[in-house]
Amino acid sequence: PSCASLLPSPPRRSSAAMSMNYISEEQKKKDFQMMLACSTHLGTKNLDYQMTRYVWKRKPDGIHIINLGRTYDKLQLAARIIVAIENPADVCVISARPYGQRSILKYCQYTGATPIAGRFTPGTFTNQITNKFMEPRLLLLTDPRTDHQAIAESAYANIPTIAFCDTDSPLKHIDVAIPANNKGKHSIGLLYWMLAREVLRLRGTIHRSQPWDVMVDLFFYRDPEEVEAQAKEEAAAREVAPLEMDVAPPTTDWDQPQPAGADWGGQPAPPAAPPAGDWSMPATGVPTGEWGAAPTEQWQ
């Protein structure tokens, strides 16, 4: 017998599992259109030598264009790695830049990961005396250049690292680099939204054939001034609405029968004239005596 016949045959995957993980061409087309709309393919004018494999072409103005096919494949790979962690809280998501803080908070809300938004405290992974000491099993970073302290400590603690890398990002101590634009707020929000959706699909929380009911706009960074202006507009609208509600409608007795042949479009009838008579004469049945005089009868 040949050597090939002695090798064990690979396990066959069930049709249900294959249909669950199958991505249709229509869905891929929509995802690529969203990435193009959010400028995920636009890099920088600088190019790191290790990021050359992910660059497709260079524009005349010097900006490098990222191959979105590689980005899509790396997103699938990162989602499979994240799903392999038994406890979702052992995945630590870090973003020191403001554009990625809202995105990682929303990502952790839907996937159960642990966020570190804002400044990363040195010693979080290496100094056990600190109050915020943690030992995650996986790191997910927004920008390797900004989050360099977390990457350096993960190298000491042997923690695998996944990062969104631009064309000028250093890949030192990065295990899985997802080539994408990590400078724009829309690009960062879309990447975390797509990664969270893929993680939930692999876990079986949502079905692949149905669209995710969470809007990608929730992952986008919002300027505090815009949020404050919108809150003021909503408060002003709420103040105007009760004033309009307080205006009483005109009182009309709809139960009173209308005379036959009444002209609904004509002018209102003039008020009735008062009865003719002498107003100087006292009315009948009204006592005309002195009100201050003593009563003439004894009341029992």
C-alpha cells in the first residue's frame, strides 16, 4: 500500500457547520462596500517594511492603499482566535486614543471582553501590587504606536497580541496584524463592529444568514461638542412641546342639536336682543325695604 493510504483521513465537517460558517458573495460585497465608504483601505504616506505585504498600490499623492482582501481574512482569523478563549472576560481590549474608546466599550458590551479605555497604567500586566493588576489571555489593540506600553508588558507576560495596524505601524511583538486604517473614527468603529459581529456569529449568538440588528453608528466616535449641542436641541424641543399642549381648545357644545337647514359656511348669528322694558322699575317679587332695618317677624 502507498504511504498516502496509511495517513488518517481528515475529519469531515457536517453540512450544518459548513453552512453556519459560510460567507456568501453578496455579504462579502456589502462588507467591502462598507470598508470603502469608511476609508478603511487608505493608509499613510509612510510605509513600514513589515507592512509591505499588505499594501496593494501607492497613489500619486504618496498615500498607500491597503489590500482589503488581506484585511477581511485577518478579521476572520482574529475572530477565530478570540472565540477560542473560554472566558470572554480574559480578552483585554485597549485603546488610548479617543477615536477608539467608544468603539472598544461597545465591542466589550456585546462580546463580554474587558476594556481599558484611556491611559494605560504601567505595570497593569507585570506589577502584582497595583490595584488594576490583571492577567488576560489575549490582547486586542487599536494602535500599536499609541499602545506601546501594553505591547511591551505583554511581551514580558507572554500574552498573544492582535492589533489593527496602519502602513506605518511597528509590528514588534504583534502576533496577528490586521492591516487597516486606524486613524479615522469611522474606520475604527467599522472594524470593531465587524469583529464583534464575526465573534458573535462564530459563538452561535446570531445567525450568519440574518443581518445584525446593531447599527454600526453606535461604534463611531462622537464629538462631545456635537453631543452637547444635540442634547440642548432635544431639551428645547421638550420645552416647546408642553406649551403647545397647554393651549385649551375652543369650547363647543357638540351635543346641542343644530336647526334644520342651518348654513354651516355662513357668518355666525348676531346675539339676541335683550327684552324690552323699563330697567328703572323694580323687579316684581323682590323686597324693596331697608336692608339694614330690624326684622318685623319673629322666626321660630
